[in-house]
Amino acid sequence: MTVSIDGQRLWSSLMAMAEIGPSPNGGSHRLALTEEDAAGRRLLIEWCQALGCTLRVDRVGNMFLRRAGKRDDLDPIGVGSHLDTQPKGGRFDGVLGVLAGLEVFRTLDDHGIVTERPLELVVWTNEEGSRFAPAMVASGTYAGAFSVESTLARRDRDGVTLGEALAATGFAGEMAVGEPHLAGFLELHIEQGPVLEESHEAVGVVTGVQGMRWFDVTLRGQSSHAGPTPMRYRRDALAAAARLIDRLQALAMADDSGDTKVTFGTLEIDASSRNVVPGEVTLSVDLRHVDEAELDALEAHFERELAAAGETFGITAHSKRIWASPVVSFDSGCIDAVERAAKARGVPYRRMMSGAGHDAVYVARVAPTAMIFIPCRDGISHNEAEYASPEHCALGAQVLFDAMVERANILEAGQ
């Protein structure tokens, strides 16, 4: 029997969720564990409980909505993503993966289908990291990368801890972190890049995620008057930062493969003034590559350029690596299931690596995992203009449904 998801119902759910925490220009504003995020969670719970699903919440607020299987003694297959957004984010990032999972449950319910294994629709807490750093901290805690205590103690800019925010919103759960153990996990997401759209392909079969490393850099020189201080006597921290940025940008642009990526997302000048030579600058550096050895080489190059900039401009230069995510390869069985689903439906697809981090990165450490991408207009994400068409959302959800049902009907672990 060929079973089709209801694309219009999925779209209506997406638009209903977008009404919670709308941003001024048509996007979404649901920072993790704010009242807006909690309202989105409550709406999802309402929808799932109408299907007879049961809710469990772990100690870091990860939500697990369970649909019973024929063999409830077996480990479940998980599906999901996140509901939190950037301060001025889009309507699809994360949300699509959650609501497509809901559509899987609804479609199974429509047709009276019960899978062999139970299913878990998962909402991971604070994926974006825009309120509590780092990103993906709760899925990372689930996978054992962070301790529960350190995660609960993380503070936002107002000094509120994640644990306090959980209590305030009513999502401080009691289930042990790391439960339930998943027999597999699939995450549908917008690509957040232009590749699928430019190649006119509807689905990305994601084979893994590139490695990422984040650094905080501090450059200290000497503040001085812009008029009387000769150029050769200056210890200009901003000029050193500009040199560092220029050199790393040139290195990345020279890589014809496009696999080398460098980003400087924040830059702050201490006590800035238009007629003062900047004495101290802090900036963030984001390095990414699809190959771990090449990422090592990129980090070494960054450290050399940082030291050279410090020497050239007579300033002290310090960097601190604050986060690293190694190159991730997804499970071949899950990848193949997604590819079979795309082929069977005649959906144009390609195998590809993800350029962004996702909760699936951490889940892959403890469960067989894969991802599905769909195009987003102009590759824009983390932006109010973010958009994915109803047709592409439906195709991605259909591939997700087929792959998930296949995995949920495999009784032997590891197949």
C-alpha cells in the first residue's frame, strides 16, 4: 500500500506555529525557553496528545512524544528537530523537522498503521544557542558531550540559567538524560544553503556534517589619539584584526572546492571612538571543513596568521577555542533508507554534506542517524526572509515518512 502524507495539513501546521512569536518582517522570534518557545511546545503537545501520544521530558527539557508500536519493548525510532529560533529567524529552520514528524504520526493515524517499533517525536532544547551558548547543548547533553549540571547552569545575557528558564516555563522534566535509547533518528531540515535550489533537486540525502571550530580572539594594543600619534608608533588592535580577517578570507577564497569556510561573526572595539586608535578588539572566528585533517591545517594557519598580525602591529594576540564539532559521518543504513525513499517516489535528489550544525550531529554519537534536506529560497536561513515552498516541504516529509516507516519495521538492531 502506497501511503501519502497530507502536504496541505503540514503547511497549515507550519503556518499555525509561525503565529506564535512572529517577528516584525514575517519571520519567527522564539528564543529557547521563553514564553513564546513554551507556547509552541504546548501547541505541539496538544496536537500529539490528540493522536494518543504520551509525553516525557528529560532534565534538560528535551521533549519525547511517543507513538506506541506493536513491540513497545523495542527501542524506538526518533524523528524531530527544534522549535526555538534565532532572534529574527525564519518559519522553517528546525520547525519543519518537528512538524514533519507530527505529519508522519498523523498520516499513520489516518491509515490505522502501527509500526513494529514505537516512534518518538523529539523536540531538542536550545538548538540555536542564541539564548544559551553553545548551540545544540541539550542534544549534546543527551549524547553525553556535556554534563547535565553544566547545561542547567548555563546563563543567558540577563544571568538567567537554563535550569531557571526550564522551571519558569514548566519544562523541567524528571526523565534521566540519555533516555530513551533510540534505535535510529531522522531529521528533516531546510538546507540553509543554495545547492539544492541551484541544481533543481528537491531532496538532499545528507551523508554527514562538516567539522566546525569556534574561537574567541582578543587583540590588545594601546589606545591613543588619532591626531598626534604617528602611524609607525601605533599599536592598533583593529588594524591587526583587519589583517587577520583579510588573510584568512583570502585563504578560503583560494580553495576552489569551496570546502574551506571562515567566518567572523562578531567584532567589538573596547571604548570605541572615531578619533581614538583602537586599543582592544575582541572577535569571533568560525572555521569549517568537510575533512578533519584539513580542518586541523586550517586551525594551524589561523594561529600562524594571528601571531603574525600581533607581531606586525605590536599588539598581544590571544585565542581560545570555545567549541569544536568534529566531522560527522551518518549511518549508512539510515542514509540508504532515505535514498531508497527518494528513488521510489521519483524525487530528484543528491547526496551531500551539511554545512551547518544540527542536533543530529550529537545524536549520531549514540544512535544510527541521517538527515534529509529540502531547498530554501536563495539559500537564506537564520533570517526573516527564510522560505521553503509547500511542495518541497511535502516532498521532504514524504521521504521522511517512507524512510521512517522502513526503519521502524526493522526488528533487528543494527540492520
